[in-house]
Amino acid sequence: MNEDVYANFIKGLELKSITLKKLNADLRYPEFTEMGIDSELNSHCEVMDDGRLHADVSLLLKFKNIRNRRIHAKIEITLSLEYTFVVKPDEESLGIFRESSLLINAWPYFRFWVQTITQNFGWPPLTLPLFKTIPEMDQE
């Protein structure tokens, strides 16, 4: 990957909106025990001809009792992000964006919703850790 191509794409990229598209919370067993969390994160991007980039990012969390693996709760959140761009991304740049900047942009909103929902479950406050990633680029 040519770093200049990706840098030019990111340089002209602007976030215009973030919208909550889906929110589903299912509390099965309200007692809070030693919990493990299984997570699944998915994203999809669509480049529009008018200089817009639409992305959906989904997070699914399953809260499981560490001892018996019983699922106590599930939280599913989908966010829609709208961007404008100056330089149209190629497939490789779009892939790097999906795995890095897009998720970093969405993560604070996921953190907010997860903290709000778990507190409403009556559980102790839960803050998701920082989302960290390093884009994969070929070294010359």
C-alpha cells in the first residue's frame, strides 16, 4: 500500500453525522456475577458517486458468567456514519479505513451506549476499553 494514497484520502475525509440505527438490549439474568464478555464487531462501507461515504458499524456483546458460561445479557448496537471525501478511496484504502479510522470514530459512541445500558441493568458502571489499532501498510 502506498501510504501517500491513504494519507490523501484521509486528509480530505470529513465526518458529517453519526446516527444510532439499531439498539437491542436483552437482560436475561439481572444478578451481576463474575462476567466475561464475548464481542463481535462488523462494518460495511459504501462509496457514493456524489463524494459521500456511508458506513454501518455493529457491535454485539454477550455478557457471560465466567463459571457456568450462562449468558446474562446481550447488547447489540448499530451506528451509521456519513462522511464526505475529496479523494475517492481505492479498495485497499477503504479496507484500511474500515479496520482503523472508522472503528476509532464509532467507538466513543459504543462506549456511551454500553455504559448507559449496563447501568440501567442495575450493574456496576462499565466502560469499554479504548479501541486501538494500527493500520496495516506495506513497509518499503
